[in-house]
Amino acid sequence: MKFLRPFLVPLVVLFIFSCKTDTKPSIGANEKMEVDDSNISEWVSYEGEKDMPKIVLVSGDEEYRSEEALPQLAKILTERHGFNTQVLFAQDPAAPGIINANYLHNIPGLESLASADLMMIFTRFRALPDDQMKHIDNYLKSGKPVIGMRTATHAFNFKTDTTSSYMHYSNYYEGDDEWKGGFGRLVLGEKWISHHGHHKHQSTVGLPAAGAESNPILNGISAGDVWVPSDVYGIRLPLPGDAQPILLGQVTNRAGEYDDNDVLYGLRPTDNEVAKVNPKSKNKDINPNEPMMPIAWTKSYQIPGGKAGKAFATTIGASTDMLSEGVRRMYVNAVYDLLGRTVPAKADVNVVGEYNPTAFAFTKDGHWEAKNVSVSSLKM
């Protein structure tokens, strides 16, 4: 069934015109980067109200710009709602304090999870050392709540010849035990499966799942309020255990032309043609909207040797997805819900300061060294 979304003019304007040119200084690809060791910040913290919970947001993906999305989300949680937040970033140890999303083996500050009330994780195929993975493992054994964003379904990946004690966290782990499918499957409910929509060519509209209309995570969110340029991920149905779908992803065709220079690749929230095929799918007879895939769900989890906890997982969340007011509200609502707090009827999710996300894409070697974005530059 074709679904025409009631987009308001301000929302359309927000998507198309909110981005400004990033004018942060950078160094040339062949220039030597000099770091002042006396003024290095490897993570950023935003101070909220004294008695409010602490949220640690873990970034580290090469494609969907978690290093842009999570600081803005943290600012909203702190400035609009009083939560205490801390954002962690992937960094090359040779250049501490400089964000390098392509470096897979280091995310400083994970020890802060010991005092966290909630972990939000947005990583992709990380292979962290044991002394960092143990902090994630200890957090999960505590049974505290987890929010997994986009590529968190495949948050970790260790090579088969690894000496890591945490091989079982890998997306491709196939052991005959509870960890089969890794962190994604056991904790969040699914690992990496596929692009269900046509990447960069079909967008996603969020529609409430049957029976989820009154779920507090959807407070202040109507059908169609969640629109994102990132595509729907494939999910094996039904989801495992007690997982409860919250939003389904309607695969939607573009109306305009593909534009590689556009932050949304030419996709727009006003696109309204419901897709009947994914042109990149191996099976052209499959309608990607029959059935629709869940793009957000809740699930309980319990890793071996740990206590039971609750997770909220969503396969959307690119930095450009965060331009959607509905997406920002969904995340804020999920934070309140997982922390056992009353979810606002319509949470304030106005962006804090300027927010100029870049298009999701992989970057070449040397990109982050040349961009030279310091963690300290993200302080408020």
C-alpha cells in the first residue's frame, strides 16, 4: 500500500538547508601532524544535572559518521534533558586525541563504562584489544541497558587467527554456543545480514509496527516522522527471544536524480513512491516491502555469566539520519525508557549549536590524518 507522509514544510527545510560548509582547519596529506601532549583530550564529556544518569556513547565506524552523530545526540541529551554524557572515539594511538574512524583497534575511555548507567554503541567491525573489550564485557555482565545504532549489529569482528579472548563477539562467530552470531545477535537481536534497500538510492520511512503504536518510545512520533536517507537492513524474521518490533522500514524510491555531491545523495523526505523491487537484489522477484523489515525494536539480553538486561536496537542512525526530528526523538525516548524513566509526551530534540553532518561513505587511507579533527574541538 502506498503511504503518503504528512511532512511539514519546516521539516523539509531542515533536511535540505541545515547543512553549512565545514571550515575546520586541516593539514595536507604529506604534512607531519604535531600534537601538543599537554592538551590532549581523547574523549569528550558534557556535564548535566548532578543526580541525573550517566550515558556513555561509543563511536567507531568507517561509513555512517558515528563520530558526528553521537556528539550531537549527547549534546541534546545533556542540554535539553540534563543527562551526563561522555562520547568516545576511534583513534590511532600514534595520534592520540585525533579522530580516526578507520582505525579499528583503539577506542580510549571504555573504562568509563564502569560508572555508566547506559551504553549507546555505534561501532562497525572493531577488533579492540582485550584490555578495552573487558570493559564492554563487564558492562554487559552487569545487565545494564544498551542502545545499539545502525552498524552495532556488526559492532565487532576479529580475524579467525586472533589471540583475542573476545573472538565470540565477532559478527561472523559460528561457535556452537549462545554467542553464535556474535554481540549483534546475542545482545541486540541480529547481526549483519544484508542491504535490504538499495544503498544510496532508496530511503527509509518508519512506520509503527502492529501493536507498538502506544509504545512510549514512539511518544511524539507519528507514522512518517522518521525518514532517513540510509537504507533498510535485512533482518531474519522473526526476531529472536522476546524482541518486540517498534518501527518497520518502508523502502522508498527516489523521486529526483542521484547526486553524489549531495549530502542526501538526491534523496528527499518528500519522496513517496513505495518500492516494489530493490534493483541491486539478487532476486528481482522479491518485494522489499512484503514484508517490511523491523528498523527498531526492544529485546532483553543476558550474556553467559551475566545478569539480564534490556536492549534497544535500530538499524538507522547515520549522521544524516539525525537531521530527522523523528529520529532524534526516537533515540531520546529510548534513553528515558531503558533507564526506567517516564518518557516525555513530546521530548525537546532541537539540535544544539550547528549541526552539519556529512554524507555517509567510506574514506580512503590518509583521510582522517588530513582532516585532523581533534576530540577537544567537540567540547561545548
